[in-house]
Amino acid sequence: MEDKEERDLKRRKISATRGFPPHGKNAISKVKMHSKSDDAEENSSARKRVEEILKLFRATCWKLIQDEKYTRRIDMEAYNILKRNINFVNLSCHQFGNIPGVNVGDRFKYRIELKLVGLHRPPRNGIDYMKVNEQSLATSIVDSGGYENQVGSKELIYMGQGGNVAYKKKPSEDQKLTRGNAALKNSIYAKNPVRVIRMIKSHTVRPNVMGENFIYDGLYMVQEYWQELGSNGFRVYKFRLVRMDDQSGNSWIKLKKF
């Protein structure tokens, strides 16, 4: 018979092996292993979903263009048609950093496509943000050319939102450090990356077809902000964003030439 000391030793050995992966020939098949090939497969799958939704959206737009009686915004009508019938790719995706399936340098014909793939959710506002621990942080911005922004190959001086700067029919006022402006300021201290999308205007043959092209320029960091007098004589906020290094894909400054 085993003495008490031997029985205790066996118990300790059994306890020490609990929770570890199984052993033997089928050990690998019983444990889910996450490798680079898995990441590549996930990225490929996400890319395929993004391409499929954009292809379907643009085909819907083209069908609407063929309708000579159609006079409203084609892109918004196509968006509403798809919204009623299918699930969008990354519609619920609200996150920092790059979006699965979207590459730096990708071009988009309509602004609403940015929402379709989860790159930038607001159809009009230039700053997208979300709350983290009760604090608003910026996730993405669109440089649409409607404000007094200063652009460079790796740096962007971005004017804040509000104050009716771009709307000449409404009275101007000082911009406030709220909503998207506050989110950009908070991102300086949180040090979270911000997606930057650039707009390049193009010409179209129909007035109801939006003549715009958007390019995903990658991730930027918000470095600083300040207040100054704008061209309208009211105070505006300016934010300096610097492009992060070592990003794959073509930058906006290269693609805008084509």
C-alpha cells in the first residue's frame, strides 16, 4: 500500500497538469493554434467582404444612373436600398486603427462608401469619435477641402468643426471645444491613432452624381492644437496631425496624381 507521502505527491502532479494542452498525436488538432497563416486568412476574408459590398453598391448606383427619371442623390438612394436588404460589412465596427479589409491607398467614389466599410461613420461631419471610459477620442477625420486646412505629404493642419465656417448663408461664430474638437484634443494625450481620409474632387457628366473621390491615407497621430482667428474673423481650432511611419500602401500624395 502507498503511504500518505506518495499519495500526496501524485495529487500534486495531477493538479499541476490540469489546464494544460493535451498530449499525444492529436494534441495539435485539439488545441486552436493562432498563426500568421490564420491572420492572413482573416485579412483575405475581410478584404473579400469589403470588395463585394463596394461592388454591389456601385452596381446599384449604376442602375439608378440609367433611370432618366431619377433626380435625387444616387449614392444615398443606393445606400438606403442596400440597408433594407443586406448586412453591411463593418457597419457596427467602431474602433481605432486600420479597418479589416481596407488598405492604405484605397479609393472610394462616394463618401457614403466610407460608412459602408466602417472607415468613417458620419455621412457629413468631418470628425468621427467614440467614448472610452467616459472620454471622447477621435477615430477618423475627412479632409474634404471645405475648411482652411493645410496639407502636406506627412503632415496635416486640420481645422476643427463648427462655427459655420463652411456655410456662408449662416452667421459665423467662435468654434467650441466640444464634440469632435474635444475628441481630437483628447487624442493628443491618449496617443491613439486617427484614420485620415482625403478628398479629391473630380468632374462628372451628371449633376446628381457626386463628383468626388476619397483616398484612405492611413494612420496619423494628433500632436498639438491651438486657437486662432479664422478668415471669417472668428476663433477657430487647429490641430496638427503627423502621419505614422512604416505604413504599407500608397499615400495620398502619390495617388492624387493619377
